[in-house]
Amino acid sequence: MSNEAELRISPVGLDATGHKVLQVVLALLGDEDGIRCALLDADDASGHLVIVDMDSQQGRSVFPGLSSGQVKLLLGGPPASGRNIVSLAKPVHVNALRDMLLKICRRMQVQLDASLHDLKAPAAAPMPATDDTAPAAAPDLLTILSNARREGSVLALAIDGDELVLVNGATRAFAALREGAEERLFAVGPEQLACRQIDEADFESRTHGRTLGALDNLLWQCAVHAEPDRLPAGIGDETPVRLKAWPNFTRQGFRNDYFRIAAALARQPASCAQLVETTGLDRRSVVGFITACNAVGLLVALPPEGADPEKVTPLHKAATPERRGLLARLAQRLGLAQA
């Protein structure tokens, strides 16, 4: 691809640390994801994508004057929504920023490559709010909860102005403010969901006397209800994964299909494609399990080339009694594990 199709990115109001984090992320996007970006000077806000630190005076003063056609990624400040506006809570870590920029830039890159003759104007690569292939413009519930867990954010989640659930990513807890609040959140799409950042004192005062739930349980149920058809970022159909720990089916709800997948992974790492073949389950169930485990930090993705075939027993062979733990033996007794 020629330099003409590079995405121009303007950093506005970023401090030295934020600028270094952005440089690292753009290097990763270029080296590992094939995203070509040109980082403009701090005083040049003409980029296709403008990354604005809303906690800085410069960011707050520049933001209102940006073009409606430019995509704006707002760091810090109150969460905002609107056409071509995406918010990311602080502190901003490399992984979180990379995930967000990868979604935004991939969409913009396609439009730029298809419209090279219009690239001179900042508005050449708008991200239509009505296009459901641009998830970064309207983060879904699973993304919001995962980011809160990773970044320690404290959020209030609402539908049509009615705040239903408070989330504390720092303590990994949540509280439902209405009966059936979780189910209502699971049932709506990203465009109906609103979230705002609150402080811990607000969380404490509004949850006083209420029963707190584990954020991981909410994340798990969210992943299950989402019924994803795509694997999490960084995990492909042939990527081997392993469990760091056994899922807490007592608290998170028992499912036959998930138990069978967990039993297979308890013996040894496997990819999504291998799990579909060896468990006999449909791909959607396997993707759902991998997504749920990944969301609560129970999954580790191994290098693409997989494990050394000399050191790992092929999946179709039985695990030795020494390696088969109590839960795996229970699974076999129930007829849920592969022999």
C-alpha cells in the first residue's frame, strides 16, 4: 500500500507518557497488524483520527472545533457518545489502546483504500454510526465490562437513561440497582446501552446495603448470552488455548456443553477447531466457552505453531490416569469427557 493511504493520526493534549504509549501501539499495529499510520505533530489536528486527552486544557479546547467527519478517540473525561466519537477510560494501557485502535483503524483503512482520490480531506474516512461492522463506535456490553475489569474503571450502565448496574473494575464487583437488571442489559444492543464513569465514593454510597456480585460472574453470563460467532481478538480457529483454572460452574451456571469443553482442555491445550472435532459440539458453543473464559482471565493463548508434538499427546488419545484430575475423572464418569 502506498503512503497516500496511510491513516493520519493527530495526538491532541497527550502528555509525554501518553505519547510514548501511543507510539508503542502504532508500532505494534504496523509491525503485527499491517496498519499503516502517520503520527502527526501535536499541534496538527487535521488527522483522519484524532486522539484527544480530555483531561488536558488543550484537548478540551480543541475538541469542539474538530470536524464531524474526523473520528475522535477521547481519553479520560466523562464518557461521550455520538457520530465518530469513541471514549476510552483512563489509565490507558498499551493493550487496551491497541485493541481499540485496531478496531477503528481496520474500518478506516478499508474506506481509505477504496477512496484514495478523496484522501486529502480529513472527512474522507468517516465511520458511519449506522454501520454494524464498526463496533468501536458503539462498544458492546462484553467489551465495556472487559475494559472495566482490565482498567479498574468504575461505571454506571443504563438503558434509556435508567441506570441499572454499577460496576467497580478495581474491586471486580458489581451491584444491580433494579430487579432483573442484568437480563435487561444482556437483551439490548450496543446502540441502546449507555455508560458513564463514576468515582468509587459514588459507587460505595449507591451500593450501601446492597448485595454485591462478582464482576467475573457478570462477565461470564454476558459472554454466554452474547452467543458470539467470532473468537476474541488474537485467537484464531487454529490457535491452541489452555485453561489457567477450572471454571466455577457452581456460581456461573452449569452447562453440559461447557463442561465437556472444560474437561477436554483440562487434559491438554487445544484449538477451537480441535475442540469442535473432539467434543462433537457445534462451533458456536466452543466459541462461546472460549469467549467466556477469556473474559474472566481463565484462558491462555499459546503460540500459533502450537505445542511440540513430541511433548503433547494428540487430542484423540486418552490422557493418562496420572494426568487426569478429579474433575476430568468426574467428567468421564458422567459421560461428558472423551476417553
